[in-house]
Amino acid sequence: MGMTLEAIKQAITKLPEEDQTTLAAWVAQQDARAWDKRIEEDFSEGGAGTALLEGWDAEIRAGESVSLEEFLAHRPSARKVG
């Protein structure tokens, strides 16, 4: 690849607006796929998130966790705008 990131940015600014929009959607799609792959890897057996899941499971078994409904019922309500 011979182009620098700066050269790519400059080339993008010269694209028609419709092509910039199409490119932005494509980049967002690539980012979402990379995120999904990372989450899948992290939370599959032996992944970086395995210890976190095991910790949660232990808390649940020990009765140290509350249900989502209970948690939501006791959190401060979001401030309403308007």
C-alpha cells in the first residue's frame, strides 16, 4: 500500500458528497464487524472475558447479585430534559 493516511484523507475530501456518505457507511460496517469479532473472541472459551463471566457466575451462585429488574428499580432515575 503506497498511500499514507493523510493522502487518503485528502482524497476523500475530493470525493462527491454521495461517495463520502457511501464510504462512511462502509467504514462503519467494517468497524462493526471488527467489534463483533473481538467480542466473540473475548467471550469464547479461553478468551479475555472468560474470567469476567466466571466471576459473575460465582456471584450469582453465592447470591451476591441482584436481578436486572431489581438493579434498575434502585438506580437513580435519569434526568429528563425539556
